[in-house]
Amino acid sequence: MNIEGVIPDLNARILCYCNAYNRGALSADTLRAMGYANACFIGGGLKAYRTHQLAKAQLK
């Protein structure tokens, strides 16, 4: 994919994620190296996000 053609704004917030952890982090790191200052990732991936959302829902 040509990210520069899809998101030309280097200050755009870009959220990278994968199922577990490493690919989202690697993607965000690569984007930051390319100049995308606001590239970030979900720590722990979607599995961690889902676990957090489930725990949060059980607190209600």
C-alpha cells in the first residue's frame, strides 16, 4: 500500500493494530520513521482491547 498517497498529512493520527501485539507496534514504528508523528498502536492488540472492554462492561 502507498500510505503517502492515501494519507498525505504527516500529522494525521493513525491507529495501527493487530490481533496480539507486535505487528501493530511495528507498523506504528515504521510510520513514525516515515515521518508520521502521530502513528500509535493498541498495546496488546485487539485481544487486550477486547479483554479491557469486557472487564469494563462487567464493572457496570
